[in-house]
Amino acid sequence: MQPIIKKKILLGVTGGIAAYKSAELVRQLVKAGAEVRVVMTPAAREFVQPLTYQALSGHRVYVDLFDAQADSAMDHIELARWCDLMLVAPASADFLGKMVAGYADNLLLTLCLASRQPVAVAPAMNQQMFANAATTANLEQLQARGVLVWGPDAGEQACGEVGPGRMLEPAQLLANIETQLQPGKLQGVEVLLTAGPTREAIDPVRYISNRSSGKMGYALAGAALRAGANVTLVSGPVSLSAPSGVKLLRVVSAGQMHDAVMRAVANSDIFIGCAAVSDYRVDGEADHKLKKSTQAMSLQLLPTTDILAAVSALDKRPFCVGFAAETRDLEKYALAKLQQKNLDIIAANLVADGSGGFETDFNRLEVFWPGGGHSIAQASKPEVAKQLIDLIGERYTGALSDNPSTT
Ligand code: C5P
């Protein structure tokens, strides 16, 4: 593991008794060579004085919005941009709820909204508060949006109760930060991705499409970006915003997606086909809205071009990763697709068993490559995306050293 010397950590402290442990975390981070700035919520001041963190970090502590604005060297947006990673520890139930709702009524909340860097939270609260459905739902939402949730631990609590809700120990939080800040496996690599559904027009107001939300593809774009890649995302119609830094090309139909990919592919090292591309389009889209009648009607459908297969058949092909959404015989169909489409990796998920897939925030994947495979356990799509990008990074680097002419 590479050291975190000179890495910039923004530590947010909210109102909870575990705030005293964050002082120890600051000490350990500084000892490990990191630069630390501390932001406290007003409630945190009830537990620990800012001076404690100031003495340990060697920098002034920010408490409210107007502090940061008064500091011409570092306003609140700059503070958010300054860091390599932001960690809120302890993160109280109240703070997590406000993060979910997008509140910005104190400096730390504004920083969470303004951050482009990874944001982690270390929840700390009474075990009953942690078990409450509101807290569980809040943490799930944050995870689905890409916030890293570290902990909590279980054990004896300050209030005397026993159960899950203790903040992770400073040494564990330091280890998590170190892991998170390891250099990306795809530094400088060009990644081209497809995501979302496509729409095949029947007439100007109707279309054929599918239930893909685009969440997995967008999570992969974010994970590839964080792994150091330059990312181009060709997206069908979804209601998501692309992670900032991603080059987004919006398309509607399978034909448009194909053309956009073919224009961009020459520059790419890795192609990930995550879109649920329509397999058919309507032969002879009507110019005007079709009128209803009591008669049966039929549509003639023509197959679309398989974008992934077309990319993998190129003479100078990128490293190709495909997806297989199946409702049964997952491994059999996935392995067949791996071979038929001449892929380097296929990531397969069952879309019928409720553990992930279309329209959900969670997923689990069975990943296969020629001669091997790996399971990614059920987790939020951003977490699954991170693990898949790590795996792609390893296989891609291996392919480069096995065969320098792969790309
Ligand atoms: O054959 P099937 O549609 O199940 O394969 C799914 C994989 O192929 C996905 O990676 C999907 O993005 C890709 N695909 C494609 N173009 C199509 C159909 C599927 O790129 N027309």
C-alpha cells in the first residue's frame, strides 16, 4: 500500500460523543503524512472545542459558513475542491438525514453538496437510532448515490446500551482512507461506456424501450473516473446526471448509440457495453401519430446492430466488457455470450430474483472471463461498480503485459 503523504483530507465532525475519537484520527492522519483540515458543525462544538483539532491539525478549524467566506484564502467551494477525500466522522443521524435531503444550512453540509471528491461517512449513534428504518433508508440512499459508508461497529455504547452504532476506531478509519486513496488502476486509460436503455420510435409519440434505469452504467462511469480513467459515456434516455468530469454523449435510439460509439471507439482502450440496447427497431417508423382503431395491428421489427459485437470485431479493438442480464441459466448464457461476442469479460446478473438488476439501487454480479471468474456480492450499484472496475483494471493490465498488441 502506498503511503498517504501529502494527501489532503477534509474531516467533518458532527455532534456526537464519538467526536473525541476524531481528535485521535486527526493525530494519526497527520502522523501518516496527510494534510488535514477540520470542519465542525455547530453541534459538534458542544462535544469538543475547535482548538483541540486546530492544535492537532496545525490549521484553523472551520465551523460556520461565514467563517469560510471570511477566509479569502479558502472559501467553502474551494475547501470542497481542495481535498482528495472528505470524511464525516462521526456522522450523526441528524446529519445523515440532512445529507439525504440536500440541506445546506451549515458549512459541512454545503461542502458535502459541493464536493467532487469521494465523500465517506462514519455513522455514530445509539443502537436504537441506528436500527430505525429512517436511518437505514438514509444510509441506503447515500450509498446508492456513491457516498462511502464506513461502519458502524457494534459493541458497548457511551449511553450504556450494546449494539451496532459505535463509530469505527480511528485506526480502522485511517486504514479505510489509505485504501480509498491508493492510485487508480486505470490512470490515464480511455474508457468508453454505454448506459441506459434505447428507444425505438413507432411514431412521433410512441416507442419501444425497456426498464433499464442507467444506474449501473452511470455508477461504472463514476468508478472508472475515480480509478483515474478518462471516461466517455454514451447514454440512452435516463433521468440521471453524469458524474462531473465524464464526457457525456446523449443518444436516443440503438442506431444513434451505434454511430456515437463507432465515432468514439478509435480512441478507447476499454469498451464497456452496459446499455440495454434494444434488439429490434420498428421497420418504417410512422411520420404521424398512428390513429387507434378496433382492429389488431402488427409492427414489423428489424434487428438492430449489436454494438458490442461490432466493437469486439474491429481490427484494432479495445479491451471489451459486456453485460448479460438473464432471467435463468445465468452462467450458461453468460459464457456463451463471452465466446460469441469475443469478449474479455462478461458481467452477468439475474434480473428475476430480486437481488438486483433493472430499476433497483442494488446489484450483484457473476463475472466471467476466458478461463476464470469472480462473484461480486450484493451491494449498492456504486460499490459493485467499484469492484467491477478494479477487476477490469486488473484483467486489462494483465492483458497488456500478456499481449502488448491487445490495444
Ligand atoms: O445479447 P445480449 O443483448 O444479451 O447482450 C448484452 C450485451 O450486449 C450488453 O453488454 C449490451 O450492452 C450489448 N449489446 C449491444 N448492442 C445490442 C445489444 C446488446 O451492445 N444491439
